[in-house]
Amino acid sequence: MMANTITNFFHMGGYGIYIWISYAMGLLVIALNLLLPLWQHQKLIKTISKKIQQQRDVHETYS
Amino acid sequence: MWQFLHKYGSPKIFYFTAGRWFRWLALPSLCFLLIGLVGGLAFVPEDYYQGEGFRIIYIHAPSAFLAMGIYSMMAISAVIFLVWRIKVAAMWICASAPIGAWFSFLALFTGAIWGKPMWGTWWIWDARLTSALILFFLYLGFIALQSAITDRQVGDKASAILVLIGVVNLPIIHYSVIWWNTLHQGPTISRLQKPAMDPSMVYPLYGMIIGLFLFYFCIAMLRIRCEILKREGRSRWVEDLVREKMARYRL
């Protein structure tokens, strides 16, 4: 009975494949939109910190 | 009003405010999206004409709504930027464009998948689909223009004007199903009368729409923080901020 309900849920009256691809794509787009700016932020902080480090190194060799 | 604009118009203050807004908006957005997701997939009864297949509406319509909503917000920011020269407004446009591109892509993609079983075709060149595709291209065009012009001031101005020109597409998308004969069904909830859907079927749609708009504000905050770092990378306060982070994480 339970297994039947679950199979029916995934089958979605024959529209299963269409519905699950749509929902999967929706989740993927949401996840990517959350992760991409977080990664970009981290990368930017790293680039700026590298620049600061270089400035510090230059400063130390000449002083 | 002016004090408010000057306070939040400063990139430094906005950087920290944006971080706080992101944290406040994340949880409510998730809750509304979950209501929409679970309601739309499991609790809503099947449609009389389209069976279970209509459940795609809970992804398709909200993402199309959001794609148009983001564009209108970009247009408002473009006016604010062109009239009052507020830098944060230009950054807001830049932060919004990729999100708009993603969600207009999602609307087109789910629309094609919905079209296959219901209309028997992935794509037709009718008014609604074509104008939605043009919206997607407007977003891509904006991103291309922004990255092609290296002079920030010229780039911001040119792309703000591009956004304003593209506004003409919004009413065309909205009324395309009324003005022209099309396979696409008419408006469901974006009309002045009561929704063309039963209350028991419409609540996940509202959940998704509210959830996605909150999500947009949420991630626009993240993107605007990146934009501020990119533009203000050489200013004193950014260096101080990064130094503080370096000390904390021992970079």
C-alpha cells in the first residue's frame, strides 16, 4: 500500500518525467544562485588579501 | 528622504547593511519556498484538464513573474541612477541582471517542458514565448554590454539606458496572451478579478512567488556585496576589512 503510494507519487499520472525535470531544474537554479555569489565573494576577498600581502612584502624588502 | 538616500547610497554602509539583510531574509524565503514546494507537489489536487501535469505551474509561473519583477526593479534603479547619480543604484542593476537571466531561463525551460505534453511541442514562435525569449536576451545583452565597457561611468550610464529601452517589452509580455492568439493560457492570478484558480490550488503559487522574491532580494544582497568589493577594492575601508579577515583566519 505504502510502496504503491510512493510509486504513484513519482509517476504523477504519466507526467512524472516532465514534472521532476522541471522541479530539479528549479532547485538547481536556486542552489547555483545561492552558491555562485558566495564563491565569488570569497574569491574577491582572497585576491584583495593577496594584493595587500604583496604590498607588505615590497614594503618590508625596501625598509 | 535625502538623509536616507545618502546613508544607504554610500557603498561602505550598504556593504554591511546588505550582509545583515541577507541573514534576515534567508530563513523567511526558505519557509515560503518550502510551503510552495510541498503544497504544489503533494497537497494540491490534480487539475481537471491537465491532470498532474499542471504542477509545473508552481515553478514556471513564479520564475516568469520574478524574471519580469526583477526587470521592473532594474528599470526603477536605472531611473534613480540616471536622475540622482546614486552609485548603489547602478550596482543594484548589475547585481540583479544575472539573477534575472537565470530565472527567465528557468521560465523558458520549464515552459518548454510543460509545452511538450500539453501542446505537443517544445517551442512555437508565438507572442508570449517570443517576448519572454526577448526578455532573456535583454538580460544577456545587459551583461555583455556591462562587461564590454571598461570605463565604469560610461558603462553604468549606457547599460541604465539599455534597461530603460527594454522596459517596453514588459507590457508586451504581460498582454501578449490577450492581444494575440496564442497556445499559452491566459493570466491566472495577475488579473484584477479573482484568481482563475481554486483557493486550494493557488496558495502554493503565492508561497512560491513570495519565496522567490525574498530569495531574489536575499541573493541580490550577496551579489551587490561582490559588486562593491570589485569597485571599491582599492579604498581604505575594503583593505581594512580584508586585513581584519586575514587576521581572523590567519591567511
